[in-house]
Amino acid sequence: MALDSLDQSICSVVGSEKFQGISSAPHQFQESQMVNESETVSFEYAVLSPLRHGEKLSYSWPSILHMLRAVTDASEKDLISLGFQSIRVIMNEGLATIPVQCLDECILVTGAYGTQKTEINISLTAVGLLWTATDFVVKGLISNSVEQANHMNEEAQLGATIIEANIKQVPPKQVVDYSKLFFSVFSVLQKLGSDDRPEVRNSAVRTLFQTLSTHGQKLSKSMWEDCLWSYVFPMLEHVSHLASTSSRDEWQGKELGTRAGKAVHMLIHHSRNTAQKQWDETIVLVLGGIARLLRSFFPFLQQLSKFSSGWVLLLDFIKNSILNGSKEVALAAINCLQTFVGANCPKGNLESSYVKSVLDIYELVLQTSPNFKNDSTEKVKQEVLRGLGDLYVQAQSLFNDDMYLRLMAIMHLMIKATMTPTDYDSELGSIPAVQRGILEIIPMLRPTATLSSMWAPLLLELLCYLNGQEGPLQKNSKKIHDQNSDAPVDGTKRALVERSKLNGSSTKLDSAVGCGWGLLFVEKLVPIIVNLFLEAPPNERFSASPEVIQGLGRCMNTRRDNPRGTLWRISAECFNRVVTDEVRQDNADCRSDVNSYKLSRARFWKEVADVYETFLVGSCGRVLSSDVPSADSITADETLEMSVLSVFGDDILKLQKDAPVEVLQRLVNCLDRCASRTGSLPVQTVGLLPLHCSRFSLSCLQMMFSLCSCIAKASTCAAASETSKVSISILMKRCEVILGQFLADENDQGEHPLPSVRVEETICVLQELARLIIDIDAANALNIPTYLKEALGENKSHGRAHLLSLLPTFSELVVSREARVRELVQVLLRLISSELGLQRLT
């Protein structure tokens, strides 16, 4: 009875005319009424204290909530704080006890405290109370579903029998519409999401999306559709509109005082000093919320009736955020796409249409702003690149040939956009950030087994950046991106030519390797291309092998213009890897199309010969700079030259299986030209030749002897016989020239000693001739009388037949002043005698 009386008293007091006037217009009080006001506040506190026992109140709840809502319009901070304490007690402890019809009003009152502008902390706490309300509502939804299931079970057990006798009629219990309450909370959060105070709206946005992320699995399809179409998508549109129309004027912080007569303001961080930047922060939170929903509920959302329309709206919002938003907004939008792809592709939740839609956005972004060079755009481009790589890696199974070619076209567009007439970053020893991103993504694009036909287009497209030629996609992309069409000024042309003369003297400027991308970029790109090439299936890569050799050769040729550079060194090492693998590769699987394979192999061997003629003859074993290089640099260069020579002789000439005879002749002649450098110099200057140059020339000479030796080729394939037949005649001519030059120099010098280089070369030739043993095929290729060949063949004594072709020269060397030369000539003459079967008479 006491509680009923208190209930009636609260109702009558709160509903009185005098109280309504006090609560609705407290700002109209005069000083004479302050005492009465204090008494009223105390009375309110005394009346509202019983709210902790709200289950005992019945009649006064509507009036209490009306009063608490009216307090939010007051100007007194203490009064608002007191009223909020009351609503906090109700939301935290009394939601389960207040009348059903008051729950919705209670949520709206909490929202009113969120929108009041007197105390921001109260607004933020009110948003937290709405999160508490969602917990209460979701628990109610779960309990309702359980009760409905139990009720259906009871009806099934009892049937349709209704016992009416002796049953006391009980009034029906009021049922809480938890769905309506849930949407009431969302309605309030949506309104707070447009608040002009960034802290409040950001908190509301977080709460709204956190509610869906946490409790989404407990919501029905109809509730999800209402949430998306009535609250989420309208919020996207409204927030985007407010952000686009907000002020860009910079704010000054709160005035803290004065100094020297000037006002001193609190500093505001540059990322928050305008209204638009603060709205951008809200958009970032919205995009983050969308990403969480797509990550957690995408398969379920696809089942909604209007999802396709919503997906289009969402993509428009993301696209607009990337194109027109700030750097933070654009990055958040890209991250939204990346999260969506990364969360759903591995689970098989995506169809190819969704992958294409993401690809559309990335392509549009790169097409729309290819020329922007500010830091923000560069960062956005980096993220787009990373997104492209992740998209392909995650959704490989959904890519067909057309989609892959599209991906390559986008990549080309991105690479093309990084072309610049200057290379400041490379000059400073670093690669621009976007180019680093390109280098990171290219290895991710290796085609899968279902896309094996895409290996050749990928390799050819990448090689166009080395060969200076238009790739298959570049020709088609001119309509999309026609950048750098104007030729640079003459001064820039000359600078570019001096820095990147990579294609030879006859190459145009705009086809120079590295032109516009920088040498550092090309240095990093070369190993990536080679690794991809070596990973490709043999039956897919054979068509690209000539272009790979050509591109590496162009990069190796940079040594003549930049001997201290690293591009030629990297390219030479990669060239060794490629030619070794190609020669040793069993290409039986590649011969399904015999004509194409033969044509490609012919071009491959032609390009190999071109590279060796240009690099080995033009660069190796030579002094290419007037600057004196360091000892370490000379050693490193000589080691690399010897590596190229070793691969050339031991892996190419000895192991080749299908090189045309004319190519073999070119390759051996190339080796002979390198071996002739020391012998071709006059005696007056040969002594000035650096040691590493003479050592390289001598190594080439020894390699020619190795090619002709039947002992060296015993463990190799039968095709080496063809190499030895081509090499033996060239070698004998070279030996005759070297020995003849020695005789001529010795006669010219008289009593003066010959340079040690000349003597060492002659001794090396004589020693190698003594060790050399050739087979019958090589012997038949010698320029000696036929009857000698026949006699040697019959006696099977052809191993030293090469010495017979040099016998006239040996006859002249027996009188040489060099004792070591005379001794070696005597050894050779004894070998000839033995080969002919001649012995001393006594």
C-alpha cells in the first residue's frame, strides 16, 4: 500500500502544472526563485531515487520518462547530469522491470541525452547505454524464439483440447516487441551518426556496426533487410553528403591566453583542423564497419532479396571514397575491398562477378588519376597494387584468360603511369614507392595450371620494358592511357641517352631500356622476369625464350656505357642461368607444334650468338673506362667474365643439341676473336695490356682447345662432335697466327727479350697442342692432304693429326732463342714422329 501511494504521489507531482513549468523552462527562473529551485531539485532527487526499485512502480513511468526527456532541454549542467544519472539507472538495472509500453520511450529518452549539447561526456555515455540496450533486446529476441518453440511443442502434445472448467481467466500478458525496440536503438544511433560533434557521431557509428557484427547471426533475414535499407545505406548516403559539403576552412584552437599582446591558441593536429577532415574520420569508421560486415556475413547477405542492388550502391560508395576522398578515406575504402576479398575467397564464397566488380574499381582508379604525383595519391596507388596482388592470389580459381589479360592490362597501366623523364629517386639510390609496389606484385601474377597459356603473354609483356618494344597489351592500352606522348626536350634526351643507352647506337631514345623507369627499377625487374621464366612450363616458355635472351643482352650491353653499374652484372648472371637451363632442358613436350618450336629455337640460337658477339667480344677482357678501378672491382669483374666464359664453353658449346651449324660457327668465331686479342697487338704495346685482359684472352684460347678435345667431350652428348669439327680448323689457324707472330717479333726484336705476355701465350699454345687429342671427325675436318687423313684413319692414329697441319711452323721454331719454346717444339716433333709411326734407325 505504501509503494502504491508513493507511485501515485510521483505521478501527481511529476504531472502537476507547476512541475511541468519548472522542468520545461528552468532557464526562466529569477534570482528570488533560486531557493525554491534548489528545493525542487532536492525533491526530484528524492522522487527519482526509488527508480532502483522500478518494478514496484506502475502508473508514474510515462510521467517520469517525460520529465527526464524535458530535462535535456535545460541549460543547467547539474540538472542534466542528475537527470542522466536517473536514465542510466533505468538502462543499466531497470529495463527488465519497467512497463512494456515504456521501453521504446526509454530508448528515445536516452537518445535525447545523446543529442544534448551541454555536456559531451553525457552524450558519449548515452551511446554506451544504447549498446547496453541492444544486449537486452537481443536476449529478448533469443528468449522469444525459445518460448515459441516450447509453445509449439506443448500444442503438439495437448492437441486441440481446451479445458475450460474451473479455469480462472487470467488477463493476457503484454508481449514485448523486441524487433521494434531493436530498430528504435538503430534509429537513435543513425540520428547520432549525423551529429556535428565528431566524438559523438564516431561513437554512434562504431556502436551501430559493432551491434550488427556482434549480434548479426541472431537476426532474421527480414530484420537484416530493414537494418540495411532503413539505416545502414541511408547512413552511407547522409554521411557522404555531409562530408562533401562540410567546410574546408582551418580552425584555430581554443584561446589559452596572450603573449606579447597576441592571442595564444591551442594547437590542433593537421589531420583534424577542418570540419571536412573530421567528417573523413567518420567515413573511415563507416568503411571499417562495412568491411567487418562483409567479412562476417557475406554468404548470408547474398541471400537477401535486394542484395544485388545494395552491392551496387556499396561499390559506388567505395569507388567514390577512393576517387574523391582524402588519403585516409581512400585507404580505408581499399582496405574494405581487400578485407572482403581476403575473407571470402579462401572459403569459396565469391563468384567471378564479384571479382570482376572489384577489378573494375581498381581499373577505374588507375585510369582516372594516372598523372597525380602527390604523396597521398602515391600511397593510394601502392594500396591498389597490393589489392590487385591479393585479389589474384586469393581468387586464382575464378580467373579465366580474359580476366587475367585484363589484370595484366591494369598492371601495364600502373607501370606506364610511373614513367618519368627524370630519375631523382634512382640517383639517390632508392626506388619510388609505387615502383617498389609493382616489383612486389609481379611475382604474385604467375599463372596457375588452368591459366598456363598466359605464361607467354606475361613474359612478353614484362620483357617489353627491357627490350624497349611495345608489348601485346601496350598497343591496346593507348586508347586508355596515352601518356608521355610528347618527346622530351633535347637536353632531357641527351641526359636520358647518357644514363640509359641500353639498346645500342642505333636504338631510338623512346625504346631505350630503363628509359623513364630508372636503372634501379630495371635492376630489380630483371631477376623477377628470369625467375618467372624458369618457373614456366617448358611447352609454354619456348616461344618467349628468344625475347628473354634479347632483353638480357640489351641490359648486359650497358657495361660499355656504365662499366661500374650493377645492371650488366645482374643481367649477366641471369643470362647464365637462362641459357644453361634452356640448353639442358628436355624439350620433348614442346614439339607438339614442330614448326613453331623449330622457328623459336632458331631465333633463340640467333639471339644467343648476338649476345655473345656483343658482350663477350665487346666488353669482356677489355679496359672500358679511363678511371682506375679498385682491385676488388677488377677481381669481381674478372670472376664474372670467367663465369660467362665457362658457361659459354662448358654448357653451351659442349652441351648444345640443336644449334644450327652457322650459329656454331658464329659462336666459335666469337671465342676465337676473344682469344686473338693478345696476339693481335704489336710487340711495342702488348706489354702494356692489363693482366686481367691477357688472362681472359688466354682462357678463351684454352677453352677452344677444350672444345676440340675428344677427352673433354667423352662425357658429353654426341652433338659435341659437331662443335669440335667447327672448332678444330679455326683453332689451328689461330695457333698458326700466334706462333707466326712470335717468330716475327723475335726476329724484329733481335737480342732484346720479348714481352712476357707474348712468351707466355706461345708456351701455352705449345703445351695445349701437346696435350690435345682429337677424334676422327675432327681429324677429317683438318686442312691436311687427303692421303694423310686416309692413312691416319686406317692406322687409327688420328689423335695427333692436328700437329701435322702445324709442322711447317714447328720447323721454324726449332731455332727460337727461348729455351722453353725450343723444348716444347722438340716434344711436339717427337709426337708427330710417333703419330706417323717413324722411329730412329739406331
